[in-house]
Amino acid sequence: DYEQAVIYSILNEEPQLIIEVRDEVPEALETIVNRALAKEPNRRYQEIEELIVDLRNLSETKKLGAQNKRTDPTQKKPSRGRRLAISASVVLVLLAIIWGWLKFNSEPSDTTAPTSSTDIVVLPFSVHGASKFDYLGEGMVNLLSTKLDGAGELRSVDPRALLSFVNRRIEGVLSPEDGRRVAQHFDAGLFVMGDIVEAGRRLQINAALYEWGQGMKMVAEISTEGEAGQIFGIVDKLATQLLTRLTGKSGTRVTHLASMTTDSLPAIKAYL
């Protein structure tokens, strides 16, 4: 219960203001720390460079003697020892912030192989056709991830975390190399990317399955199509074919799967 209370406090409760503990701390520095510790992700520093710029500006301001103090000018100047203690405390806080940012936002080196060969990333699909189908680009991440997750040992990366990462780090049309970077970030050995083509009232979904553990390579190309109003059925067919290819690639149950004629995704998942 204590651990849960601590976690809840960290995630939901605002920390004590610095000036309530050390009223000599400059207002600008308090602003920097508060932004770095903001509960809402979009209020925090999005890049480490932003934090560095603010710290440099603060340092330059202090050198010019223009630093705005919160303390009453008539109050006695803090002793040198106390000022050093305050500075050390602030430095430790900032170092902790920078370390945490680097730990949770840095990417592993390109030579790092995935720990899990059964974790799979579904990337946003590109959409070609009427704008009313644009939602399927990111929608495929949720739909296909849900369909694949739990089939045998296969585990899908959380769609929300994946989309957040992709939207922050990658711009434009995704390439296979982008897919590898995303999969590497989430320590997944497999990733799927593709496109959706709309023509009239029909949709064609093309998908490519990649693995990158020992050099990136495409292990399967799959295409399904159907009426635009039957999107769930089309995705079911796509997921079924992907699972068949994945299981066949691993060399397990190949004979039995090859003899199966069902297009039922639940049947395939139940068998696996």
C-alpha cells in the first residue's frame, strides 16, 4: 500500500514549491524545474536542448547581475555555506531530471539486437484515396495490434505508446528503416507496415512483415481486400495471414497450419 501511495503521489500530486523550502532560489530557476516536473507531458520539455538553452540563459542572466530575486532586498544576504548548499541541491535536481530524460527518451544503438523476437510493432499505414478513410492510417495500429496480441507467444506493443513515439520522433511517410528504429526503441523483433488503397467502394490493404534481429529483412508480403464497409473483416483476413506466416516462419505446427482452410481469426488464435 505504501508503494502504491508513493506512485500515486508522484503521478498525480504537485510537488512542494521550491521557494517553500528555499526562498532564495531564483524565480527563473523555479520555472525551469516546474516545467521539467510537470504532470502533463505536453507541458514538459520535449527536447533536452530546450532545457539546456534555458539553463544557459539563466547562467548568462546571473553573470550580468540581472537575476530577479524573490527575496526582500532588506533581508540579510545568505551565508556562503548556505548558498553553496542551495546550489548543490539545485544541481542534483537538474542532473536527476536530465538523467531521467535521457534514460526514457534515448534510443539504443543501431547494433543492439531485440531482446524479444515475439514482440511485434504495428506502424501507422499510409492511406491513398478519399479523405474519409484517413482515420484508418493510425486506426490500423489499434485494430491490427489487438488482432495479433495473444496469439501464441506473440505480444503487440501498446498502440498508444507507439503512436505517441512515432508522432514525436518521425515525420512524413514511414520507411522500413523508420520501422526498424521504432521496433528497436520498443525492443520488438518484428514490425508491420503497409498502406491502404481505396477505389470506389472497395479497400485494399497491403502489409509487409519485417524482422531485424540479424539484419533487417522482409519475411512476408500480404494483401487483402473487400468492401469498405467490411473493414473489420478485411483486417481479420490480414491478421490471419500474418499469423500463418509468422507461425510458419518459426517452423512450428507448419504442417497442420498449411492444411487449415479457415479464414477465422478466432480459430487461428485459439489453435495457437
